[in-house]
Amino acid sequence: MAVPVVDPDLCTGCELCVDAAPNTFEMNDDGISVVVNPTGDDEDAIQEAIDDCPVEAISWSE
């Protein structure tokens, strides 16, 4: 099963992923997105978060 992952070195903290999939992503204390529940939102919402990321910091991983 593919799960979303965030590259913390690329994340700029724009929070678009949290807007698109709030049950999957949240911002950590450093203002970087983290995956808190890889199945928290449906696949379409997670894909929207991936597509919306301006720096392509989110991807699917097996």
C-alpha cells in the first residue's frame, strides 16, 4: 500500500497539505509538515495535497 511521505528538507511550511488533507498532515513545532495518519483522508484528498505542494515535498511511497 502506498503512503504519503513528506521530505522535510523541501517543505516550506505553506500548509496547503493540511488544508487539503487535515486528517493526514499537520505542522510540527518547526513549521514543517508531517504525516500523522497516512490513511486519515481518502486517496483523492491526499493526492490533492501532493499536487498542491508548491515545492513537491510530498510523494507516495511504497
